[in-house]
Amino acid sequence: MLGYLSYFSTSFTIALLLWPLVAAVLTLPMLAGLYHRYHRLRALSVGAAYLSVLYFTGLVAFTLYPMPDDPDTFCATYAGSYAPQLDPLMFITDLRYGGLYGLLQLVMNVAFFVPLGFVLSRWLRWRWWAVLPAGFLVSLFIESSQLTGFWGLYPCAYRQFDVDDLMTNTLGALVGWAIARLSVMWVPQTAVPDDSHVNARPGALHRAVTFIIDMALVVATYFPLTLGAVFLFHHVAAPLANGDFALFGGRVTVGVDWMNAIAPAVAALAFLVFELLVPLAHHGQTFGGMFTHMTIETVARHGARRAVFYAARTLVLGALTVAAIVGYVAAGSGSGVAGTVSSVAAADGPLRVAVIGFAALFVFALAARRMPWDFIPEN
């Protein structure tokens, strides 16, 4: 057994290390959807969302991904050992002759799919007749992937297709559905609020998720515009022997370094549009805020105080955003080993400032339940 498991050591270690990190990243879109639906979240809901994503990523991380590290050696040794097990009553033999180990394997196969049924019933509100085929199909996909070497990605089958697993996994999904139905008796499901409601007291996580949505819009705007500007420049500019470029028939000469400023400049403009102009025109709601039903204007301000509020917020968040983009551009601008080392060194400062700055703002919001600019008094 230990010799067999040694074939999976590297891929299993990678899966174990990346699993919680990937789950944390994938939880963000789920939180955005929950904020869109419920406008605010309790700590229990946030934890449940992360555990749900952790479970689903675990299905992939530990049932499909850990593949033997040496395909040639493994396939030569075990290629004929993975004939499909198609006897639906084999579990009786396993229990009779496997003893405690056979019982434990049966229980684990059931327990492994209990969270699937629970999530589908509790959070997606599926009925049993939808959970049943869903559990079966997910199990069938996993078993078939193992039988086919992940659909040909691996040169041989690295685990066995077992029809008993299909039955026990599906049973586990139904058990999870039943537990979810019982849980409603102790923890009722949250009522969905009216879409017209806007959260004027968003917490630190709500603000962070909303800001990430806004920054995704900034990136989706500035990235193609920056690429377009660079391609247009190379199309209309004539290269010179000294490395500079001539524009307008040679009347203007520029160096290539100016292009490093395109991305931060376009990003700054996009940031001003999404984080200043849009909320100014929509009562403090950015596009991300409209999706998650929150406003950055926690109290009513008018005139000079509203101007100071937006100026403080825009300067701080804008400076950190541009620092992050400058660092990212610098990190990717090197060519060759020496260029890569120097570009990473140049990026370290701005990126560090951005990471520390955003982390400090998040911690501040957790402790004070407000952002620094929210202390500007109302009219």
C-alpha cells in the first residue's frame, strides 16, 4: 500500500497546498452572488460559502488531480489492475471479508457526498428528485474520469471504476439532502430582501468584494485600451537606428520608455470613471455596489463635505491601485534573466505598498466598521 501511494506523493502534496488557496479565490464570486441576493451576510454564511467551495474543489483536488508522478513506471506496473468493477452486490462481499476496513470504506463513500446533497438542498434549494440525479452524475463523472485516465490526459487508468461507488455516493447525496431539510428546523433559511434595499452600513468583507468587482471592470477596460494604444503606436511610428521612434513624418521623436506609462495612465482614468464619476451620479453606488446592493456613502453629505469625502477616498484607493498596476507592469517588462531580475526588483516596492495599503484598510474596516473617509461628518 505504501509503495502504491508513493507514486502520488508530488501531485498529492501540490493538491494539499493549493486546495485552500484556490478555494479562497473561488469563494469571492460566490460571496458576490450572495451579497447580490441577500445584500448583507453573517459570519456563518461566509464560513459556509468557503466550506462549500472548499468541498467542491476538494472533489477535484483529491479524486481526479492526484495522478501518479511517473506515468511510464506506474502504467507498466498497474496498467492491468484497474478493470471496472460492475457487480452492484460486491459491497456485500467487501463487508463480509473486509471486516472493519470494508465497513469504513462504505461509510466514507457515503459521507464523501453528504456535503454535495446538503449544499444543493440548503443553498440552492433543490428538491430530492433533483439532488438524486445530480449526485449520481457527479459520481459517474468522477468514476469515468478515473477509468479513462482523466479522459486521456493520463496514459492509463490510475484508479478503478466501481459501480458500488456510484450507489454509495448517490446515497450520500440523498443523506445530505435529508440533513439540509432537518437543519431548516434549527437554522431557518434567510429571507430574500427587496431589490430596492441598499446596504448603507457595509462591512469590511462586503466592501472588499464590491471593490474587487470594480477593479475587475477597471482591468477589463484599461487592458484592451492599453494593448490597442501600443499596437497603434507600432503601426504609425517609424523605428530609428538609436531605438527611438519617429512620428508625424519625423517631426516628433519619442523613446520607447513612454509606453510604460500607458497602462498606469489608462488605469487611472478607468479608476476615476468607475470609482468617482459613477458613484457620484448614483448616490454612492459603483457598478460593483449596484450588484451587491451597497453604497459607499454611509451618511448624507452635501457640498464641500461630500467633495472632501470623495477626494480622500479617490486619492487613497487610486494611489494604491496605480501602485499595484505599476508594480505589475514593471514585473512583466523584463527580458532575459538580467531583465527579469531587475524588473522584479523594480516591481517589489510598488506592489509591497499596494498590498500593505489594502491590507491596512481592510483591517481598519474590520476594527472600526468604517473606512477612514467615513469619519468625515455629515451635513
